[in-house]
Amino acid sequence: MTSLQNFLTALSGHEMILDGSVNNLLTASTVATSSVLVLDRELGFMFALSQALRRRNIAAIPCCSVAEAEALLANLQPDLSVLLINCSCPGVCAFARELRRRRSKLRVVGITSDARQCRQCGEGLDATIRDPDDRRPEGIERCAEMVQALIRSAKQVVQ
């Protein structure tokens, strides 16, 4: 199996077998209870948030562009609970609107800043992450807690 195949297998809830390659991602074999698609261009933030979410048994699916997100969704077909988007990424607000239209229970979190408010997403956001404050290392746990709370509230609505 290639590193990408290992990664995709792990995200789909199956055990991942590490072959010792530097290219493999080190993950636990814990089965995630929920999935979050994180669409941002800041790799460090996505990695740190993915780790914090994994400790809560939430699988993070990181991607850097709308095209990458669409490809991952098509290949993995995950049951997403939350879509976390950086509203400054090209095409992401239209992508979020369309995905939410198809998945009415999907919660959407937008990364915004004082300098860049998202007018396209507007009322379509369930929560916001403030850039740069919430994206700093000390804010990562708060972001993960917010995502976890949104997942819990969505599950309570369904029950």
C-alpha cells in the first residue's frame, strides 16, 4: 500500500498498517466517531487541529483547495459532521453552500478575521474561528472543543 492509500484507509475507519516509511503518517488505529473536512491553506494549523480532534475520536480530513476537497469527498465518501473552511480560499464559500445544500445537517465553521469578514457565507456559518487569534497554538484546543460541541449538538437534533 502507498502512503496515500494508507491515509485513505485510516480515514475510512479501518486500521492503518505502517511500513516504516518516512512518507507515512503516524496515526492511531482508533476508529473515529465523526468526520470533519478542514479546508485551509495553513498546513501547520490543519495538522495541529487534526491532532487535537483525533484525541477526541474525530477524524479530520485536511485539504488545501476546493478541487482537493471535492476529490477527497468523491474517493472517501465520508459521513461529514462539520465543514471547517477558510473563507479567504478561492471558491470555498460557494463550495460550502453547495455541500450544505446536499447535506442539510452539515455544520459549517468559517475562519474569518477583522480585516476579512465573509459576506458570501454570512448567515450560513454555524460558528467562526478568528484569524489569527484562534489559530495560534494556544487556541487550537478551543477550536477542537468548538467542533466537538457542534458535532454533539447535531447529534442531539437528530435524536
